[in-house]
Amino acid sequence: MFGRQNEYHFVTHWRIEGEIAEVYEVLSEPLNYPNWWKGLYLRAVELKPGDQEGVGRIVGFEMRGWLPYTLRWQLQCTETNRPYGFASDSSGDFVGRGVWTFQQDGSSVNAHFDWKVRAEKPFLRYFLLKFLFIANHNWVMKRWEESLKLELARRHHAKDKLVKRG
């Protein structure tokens, strides 16, 4: 989290109960973020399709955290390694690169997100607001982890219901 006052380096680690392919599937489909990450991702729109693995795909977002502002940015998938991870470049209010890596560890998945980003929203450039942006990011990532766990549980429940009907 060093460098120029509007540059950040965030590293997030999660341990998620489930299968690596499930975690990859949920996190690599950004158009669905507003469906299961309610209240944070307000809108996701595909701006450009990618290849069959999603490389080159550009998705535009509107989102917010607990601070009173909306962020608008785009995410372009630059590489995939199904189901072990993917990387994306961002532009707009966030300019940078994020890399997700996943590793199966027994019945859980170790998820690692490494995000180097520059905040371009004008008021986020002020040094005094840097600690608020960092706190907001940490709050958002905690909500994302909780929402991901709920989405995986919802998917498991839906599968169980299908199996019982069949």
C-alpha cells in the first residue's frame, strides 16, 4: 500500500469451503456479481465479449462500499488458467491489475487475490482520505467473502434439491 498517494497494493486471502472449480466459476463470471454480491455491485454490463475462455472480455461496473460514492470502472480479462486462477486489468476509477489464484486444500479452496491499483476518482487522490479508502476496501472484501460463501451454499442447496427430485 505504498507508492504515490493514490497507489495501492492489496493482498487478500480467503479459505472457502468447496471445490476449486466452483469457486473459479463464481468469481470468473463478473456479470453475475450484482446477483449475489448485493448492495456493492450495482451494475455489470458486458462491453466486449472475450474468447471461449473469457480472455479479452471487458465488463463495465458501477459499485459502492460504505463510503458515500459510486465507482465506475471496467475490467478486462487478460489471462485464464481454469480452475487455478485468472488475471484482469482495470481502467476507469480504478487503474491496475488483479490476479486471482486458487488452490484446493482438502475440502476447502485457498483463494488469493493480489491487486495493484491506482485510484483515479478525484477525491481519492487526497492523502488524508487514503486510510478511508483502505478501510473501505477491507470492508468490501470481507462482504465479498461472505457473499461468495452464501452463493456457494445457495448453489449446493439448489443441486441437492435437483438430486432429491431426480
